[in-house]
Amino acid sequence: MQPISKLLVAGLTTAALSIGPIGFAGLTSPLAITAAQAATATVDINIFFDQLSPHGVWVKHPKYHYVFCPKVDADWRPYTHGHWIYLKDWGWYFASSEPFAWAVYHYGRWFADARLGWCWVPGNAWAGAWVAWRRSNDYIGWAPLEPDQDGFQVNVSINKTEPPKHDWVFVPPKQFLQAQLNVNIILGDKQPDVFDKTQYAGPVIVQNNKVINNIIEVNFIQQVTNTTVVVVNPTIVDKPQSADVSGNTVAVFAPPIAPPKQDEAPKDAKDPDQAAQDLGKPPASASASGEVSASASASASASAPVSEASSALSSAASSAPASSSAASSAPASSSVEASSSVAPSSSVAPSSAPPSSVSSSIEPVSSSVAPPPAPSSEPPAPASSSVAPSSSVLPSSSSSVEPASSVAPAPAESSKKLPPCPDGYILVKGECVLAPSSAQ
């Protein structure tokens, strides 16, 4: 029985050894197949909706359907928090540790929204980076490509229009290969002179339905940095979380995205007002209200001097007659009890006559005297020449005496030629009176 048991043990050992390689081969083969298929197998666009939600806000957009706006600082820009690596057959690849980098830097397009900041439009084609380039001997610049069609970007067409001036970022050529570009990045909207010192080199290009990012030549970078650029052969992975850069090893998640269905949408998409609130931006109503309030405040401030001047003018206009009367009567009040009681003759000059003349020639009279007539438009004559002095007024006992308002002017100043008196009368102070001889 002992030889038989040895044969059985030997047989089981041989079987176990023969099964071992088959089992290992079975484990490694599926992994190899997955890695090879990862570059060609299509993935549903929902992968963006689900994976990016924790890192920003999905927003309903009237032109691009749904866009992703990351929760970032106010000065944040796409393609700044990371570094450039040159991939074999692909060109410059932007590597970043940001949790949304695997998607937003390698699919789709970017645009700057006035309210929400930078927002990303999903796309279905992979690239090392969807950017355009500028260059000079002193600076290298890049900017994210804008969307070239409405809705999701479901093609590999390239927008040939140069991105706006404020979208660009720059670094000196010697710093192009730095591990953290945001340390020395130059924002184009903060230093516009840098933009003017560079020339447009162009966007990424498409070759055989593959997006190639090699506008900035490797040789140029090696010359200006005095550093050898390592060309990396990327490793394809089948999960976004596996995309990583470690030394010269680059694992990329790069499957084509299946064209989205018409009704596909993020589960938690917000309208712009809600998105602005989630991102810490002021809502449209508050912003508009603030603008209106600021405008109203500025308008009120600007109109304040005018209102004050208008009020002053109105006050001056309403008090002008009284002021004029007061001004004309004030000097006279020193010698006249009430200017309203003064009854000038029909030829008395208006109150604009020099106060000194009025005060020296007018005496107070009875308040029963008729009010003064409207001022004449003719040039005023001195009051002293138009108002008879008190010595020329006839005694009140005379029946021929007229009110002060009709005091006769002195004969020498009369402009009319008086008729001769009848026999037995003589002319006395402009009037015909009975001659003394006739009276006797």
C-alpha cells in the first residue's frame, strides 16, 4: 500500500503544479485585456455627472445644456495648478492633483462666466490638454479653448479662434517644467503687457482623429531650460481614480465618451441663482439691487449740489421782491418810520434810487396817503428832484391843496408850459391866485 500512496501524492502534486500557472494566467489576462480596451471602450457621459458633483456645481445652461463650475478661489484658472509632461504620441499633457483634473483638463472646453467664474462644458474626446499657445523668447503662454458649438462638445473639431486676452496665463520659458506652475504663473488679465509681448502660436491639432498637443517644440523647451525633456509612454487605466502621475510614470484615464442622449442630465443640476449661492457668489437679484442702489446713491450724490443750488435759487427768487424792498427801504428806515407810508408823486423814481437821496429828501407822511404806483421802466431820476421838499407843500388850511401824491413840481422843473392867469390873478408857485390889490 505504501508505493500506491506515494504515487497518489505525486499525482496530486503534479496536478496542483499544472493548475497553478493556469490560475495566474487567468488573473493577469483580464487585467491585460482591460488595459488594452480602456483606450477604445466608450463610457457613458454620466461618469462626469456623478464623479464631479462633490467638487463643484452642475448648472443648467441655456447654450451648453449643463456645465460644471468647480468650487475654487476667485483667482483660480484652468491649467495652472499642476505641471506639463510630454507624452509619447500625444504631446504636452497637463498633470494635476486636483480631484476633477482627470476630466476637465482632458475632455471638453472651458469658458469664463461673469457670475459663476470658470465653468467646464463636457466633451467626448480625450487630449493631453485642450489649449492654445502663445510664445516669445521671454514668455510661454496658454489658454483653455472655448466651446465651438452649442451643447456638449461631442467631436474633435478645434476652435481656430484665439481665446480672449484675459483667459491667458504665462510663465518664463525657464519655469515651464516646474512641478507647481501656479507659484510663478502670470495671469494675463493682471499683466496685459505680457500678452502683447508674445505671438499667437496656435491651438492643439488633430491627426488621425487624435488630438496632438505639440505646438511648443520639445527642442525649444530643452534649450531654454537647459533640461532634457523626458518623453513618457503613458499607462492606460480604466477608472478615473486610478489616473495618477508618479515620477516618470503617467496613468491616464482616456476612454472615448459615448454621445449623450437628449435627456441625459446631472441629478443635482442647479439654476444659475442657486449655483451662485452654492459657489459663494452674490445672486443676480442682489447684484442688480446693489448696482441699482449704488447707481441711485451716485445719482443722489451728484444731484445734491444741484438741488442745494436750485433750492437756494428758489429761495432767493421768492424773497427777491421783499429783499429789494428791504434793501431800498433799509437806508430810509433810519430817517423814515415806515417806507410803505411814504407817498411819492407820480413821477417819483422807483425804489432803486440811491438810498442816500431817499433818506435825505423824504419825510414821513400820513399813512392815509395812496400806495406807490408801479415802478417805471424809464431810468430813475434822483428822488430829490422828483419829490417836492416839505417847504413847498401848501398849508393844509388851503382849499386848493391836493394830496401829497399829487404835489406839484417846482415851476422851474415843470415840463409843461402853463397858461397865463386872467386879469386880477398872478402866478404863484404854479397856480393863479388873486392879486393882493384885487383882494383888497
